[in-house]
Amino acid sequence: MIKRIFVFAAVLFIVYSLFVIAVAPKWWTASQHQWQANVINAQKFIYDDSDSLNHVLIGSSLTTRLVMDSLPKTYNLSFSGQGIYDGLNILAHKAKIPENIFIEMNLALREESKDFTSGLHTPILYYPKKMLVSLREDKQPIGVAGAQISNKITDPAILNVKTFFHLAAPNTVPEKEHKNELFNTMLQDQVKNYSELPEQELITQSFTTLKNYITELENKGGKIIFFEMPVNYQLNQLPKAKLIRATFYKYFPTPKYTYIPIPDGVKYQTTDGVHLGRAEALEYTSYLKSKLPY
Amino acid sequence: MLFTSFLFIGLVIITFLLYYLPFLSKLQVSTLIISSLIFYSYNQPILVLLLLFSVSINIISSYYIVYGNVKYRKGFATAGVVLNLSILVFFKYSPLLAKTFFTASNSIGEFLTMMPLPIGISFFTFQGISLVIDVYKEKYVSSLQLVPKSFLVHAKQTLFFKGFFPQLISGPIVKAHDFIPQIGKKSFDDINWNVVAKNLITGYFLKMVVADNLKDFTFWIDFPYFQGQSSLTLLVMLFGYSCQIFADFAGYSLIAIGLAKLFGYDFKDNFKFPYISTSFKEFWKRWHISLSSFLMEYLYIPLGGNKKGKVRTYINLMIVMFLGGLWHGAAWSYAIWGSFHGLALAIEKFLGEHIKMRSNPFIKIGKGLMIFSFVTLAWLLFKLPDFEHVIAYFKSIGNNVQHADDSQVITYILLYSSPVILYHLFYLLKDRWLFINRTDYVWYGTMLFLIIVNSGSSGAFIYFQF
């Protein structure tokens, strides 16, 4: 019995691995949720040995909003719910790094997610996943099936049937009002957060770590460029934002380091106070592109 | 250390190899004790001292119940139980007592709030109580079978009984009369590999593929995220959480049972397909059986059970379920959860005595769905320990009918919950659908395949917090 279990599992695994490599259609990939999307994003960068990437963006969820079609040969190594140190850690592990490294300034005080970065580089997982694509998160069979079903459910034809049976209603006024109310609550939370000054110990610790990473990347030949993602205009000049900005200039002075500041006088719309909406993200991406030194 | 971590698997392999080495066969129990202490000390080394202190209370009290002055037998038993409970109350319920009786600025309140919660304390405390009571009452086995004459042998056995790593931090709650008589030399040839493999594969599948994936979608039940979800999404998330909590805990229990069998020890089943229950009474005979049987044997029956009249029976039921609820966590919401089940059991008992219902398959299915729905709604108290958030969740279910459904969350929850439904369905139909038994290896092989290619991100077991 036990032999048959293992043989059957092995056969399934071999067949699936061959399918993923040789037969699977292009759409055979899916990220099921934010955490998994972060892992998949990191894995794509880690296992990419080609020379096609010249630039890399390191950031938090704020930077994930950038429209990457507008930035050729650039990889967005930003992670929702996480900070810049995860991207920097991944970059530091790479033997060959891209020429220009853009580092987001906004969330420099958010600590590294050790579980995330160590999970990516643990030898017991790193090498099997490098060699066998079928083991990677974006190839999970239930994940792919779920994405396909989910897409079908949101097909207009099915939505029409659902509406007919009153299973799903179109967006109505109360929904919009609810969103406004929710937005104000979230913005006020951010105002509160940006008004509180962080402890000096955290600032020193974070910027020392950042300096170490930057020294390591510079030694590998990378050029560092700092940029600040726009947030709601009410937050820009609050104590925390000003302090973080000033600390960057103190640790990494100009002209040795290049900065791309937020554009003057532009009031960006956000979805929750800090994350840009689709149109605003596109607008800022164009601005960023115009400021690129290459 | 999680059962799903590579570190743990390494520890099990090393322990297993040493355990069955012929020239170390006399040290089998010692090998397991050392492994268990390494396992327990991995996250909170200092709290091993608390575990040892708790064990020492049980060693001394149970030994002197048997070999001490007969006059003080009851005194030793009482002291053993009270001290066990005192440790539990002090470490587990201090923050709750602080919140309830002291203001935020009060120094005693602050001190109590800062108490660390030792992992598994609820489980090993109950095991300790079972030893003291089993030795004192001799209801199941003679006390001499549980407490050998040699104090050192007794100490070693008790440390092993409470500290054996498969059940140390999240059960099943193993009773002294079930476990201690099993202690002895074990042979490699006696391992039933089929049973070990079936338990481990099912357990790891339920935990890593079902529960660990579901947790990333039921995450949105947390406050304030649920407020933006549609009514249908909220209901599906609740259904998903019900399947997740089952997969998480039943998965853990099956892994624990499989691991124990690997070392020659038998734990009783902790779950018997609880979601097929057609009454609350049946549910509690199928869900977390080691806890419900503990509460029955060591609390409900000593309180008088159903032998002291009808009113007293209902009161006993409520007391047991209230305390059973509070055992789960230091928050009043757990007590409410327990009381809800107590009330449901009481009402069910009352109705059962006064209304005779005919039974047919449709009524059974209807009852099963009703029990599942009530049980599922009550799980919300586990996910949202703040009672105001529970109320807000139910209000959102009523108010958010017009919101757009989150098709991704709904789809994945239904997909990852389906193994839990199939698991119960196969059990119900296994006598009619004989192919299920004949093609065992297909199901277990598929589960093993999915463990390899479709596991979710590793998450702590829900019951660790208890």
C-alpha cells in the first residue's frame, strides 16, 4: 500500500513537471493573494539569470503601483505589505546586479521580513525550485485552476445572469458613500501615523542597515538613486515624512547620491491616503521616466 | 518549532534513528524526553523551566498519593490539582484578569498583562490533572500501574508523559491511564507503516494544503477589512474559516497520532468527521474528543453529571461548556462561545425529552446542515475575540447585500474547502462506494502530490494560542 502511494505521487509529480515545462499554456500561472504575489515576484527576479535587466526598483506597496510597461528593462522588486530591506536583501544575494538601483524612500523604517527573505534563500527550497519550475508558487495547480474559474465568474455574460437573479448588483450610490467614508477613516489613520515621530533608535538602526546594503551594492558596481513615491498631499509635510527625508540626505548626501523628489505642487489622488490610483500611478511613472538619468 | 518546518522534520529523523538503534534501546524514553525538551525550548527556552516545574508538581503529588501517608492522600490530590490550575490561571488568564479588574495604569494590572503565555500550557496542565486524578481515584487502572515504586523511574515516566513532543503543545490531551501503561521498549518491526503514512499524509495535507491556503483568504474576516466585503463573500469566508479550523486542528492531531505511532505509542482519535453531526451532542463526541472526554470524565461527572436531577444536569452542562470555552483562550468571547454551545446542548436535551421527531434521510440532512451552520457561526468568536467586531460582522452580512462579490476570495475558499467536504462525504459513503476503499492509494498519492506542489505559506496552528 505505502509503495503504491509513493509511486502514484511520483508519477503525478513527473507528469505535472513535464506538463509545466513542455505543454502548459502561457496562462498557466497565477498568484492567489498578496503574500504569494510577493514570493512569485521575488522568485522571478532571483531565478532570472539573463542579462535583460538594467534597472531595478526597490520599494514597498507604494512602488508596486508603478506602471512597468512604461519603464523598459526595469524590474519592480517591490512588495506589498513589506519594506525596502526585503528587496535589498534579495539584490545582495545576486551575483550580478542591475546597473541602476532605485530605492524608495517612504518606508525606510519598515523592518525586513526575515521569514520572507530566508524562505527564498533556504538551500533546501532554493535549489529544487530553481531546477523544477513545477515547484514554484505560480505553478500551483489549484492556484491556476482558481484563477481560471474566478476569471470566468467575472465574465460579463455570467455577471448578467447573476444580476438577473439578483445575485450581484452593480455598484450603487451607498457603495460609493461607503468608500468615501472608508477613505476618510484610512486617511485620518495615515495622518496620525505620519504625525508621530519614530524613535531615534529605530532610525539609527534602519539607516545603518541601509548604508551597509548600499555599500555592498556599490561594491558590486550598482548606482544608487533614491526616489520618493507621492502620497496624499496632506501627509507630505508631516513630521515623520520630513524626518525620513532629512535623514536620507544626512546619510546619503548629494551630489554623491542622486535623488528624484516628488513633483512640486501636484496633488495626487490616492485610494487610501498613501497608494496611488491607476491613473495617478501612470502619471507619476511618466514623471519618473522623465527624470531618469539614462 | 512547527510540525511543518524542515527543522522539525530533521529533529524527528534524528530522534527516530537514535530511538531504534539497538545499542541505545534502553535509552528510548530518555531519547524522546531530550528531543521533546529541544522541541519545546526552541522558541521560548526559558519556559522549559515552567514545564519542568509543572511536571515536578505532578511527580511529587502523584507519588505521595500512592506511597505517602494514607491520611494525606486527599490532601496531595487536592494540592496537585490546585497547583496545576494555579499555574494555568496565573500564566494564561493574568491578562484577562488585569483587563477585567484593573485600570490600564495600575501597576498590578500592567504586571499581569506582561505575563508570557507558555505555549501548550492548557494541554500539559490538563494532562497533569489527569495523572493526579487517575492515581487518586483508580477508576481506570490501579495506581501502581501509573506510579512505579522507584521515584526516579516515576519522575522520568511523568516527564515523558507530559512532555512527549507530538502532543506537548497542541494535544491531543492524552490521559494518564491511556498513555503511561504503554511506556516500554518498542521495536522497529512493530511499526505499522501504512497507518503511520496514512495519518501523516492526511494530517500534513489538511494542514499545509487546506488550512495554510485558506488562512490567506479568511484573513479578510479580521476587523476592519470585513466591512468592505459583500454579504455573500462574508458568508463564504465564514464557511471557509469553519473548514480551515477543522483542517488545521484535525490535521495537527493526525500528524501527532502518526508521529506517536512512529515511536510505538497510540493516541486516541481526536476528530471523527465532526461536520456530519446531526446534533450538538454528537458534534462534541466528534470534535476535539480528547478535550470533551476530559471535561466529561474530570469535570461533568465529578459535578454530578445527570445523576442529581434535571435542573442540576442543565447547570452542570452550562458550567462545563463555559469553562471549556474559557479553556480555549483568555478572552470573554471564548466563554461566550462555550456558553453558546452549552445553551445549545441544554436546549437540544430539553427538546429531545419533550418532542419526539421521526427520522428520515431528509430530516437528518436538514439537521446536519443546521448544526454545521450554528457551529460555523460560533467560530466567528474564535476569529474575532472582540465581541463588538462579531456584532459588526453580522451587521455587515445584513447590510452589504449590494456590495460586489469578491469572486477571487469566493472561488479559492470553495476550492480549498472542498477537500474537507469530500473528507466527510467519503466517510459517509465509504460502505456504498466501495471504489473509495479499493483506490486508497490514489487519494493518498494525490494528497502527497498536492503537499509537494500546492502547499500554502507556513502558518502557526490555530490551537497553539490555546
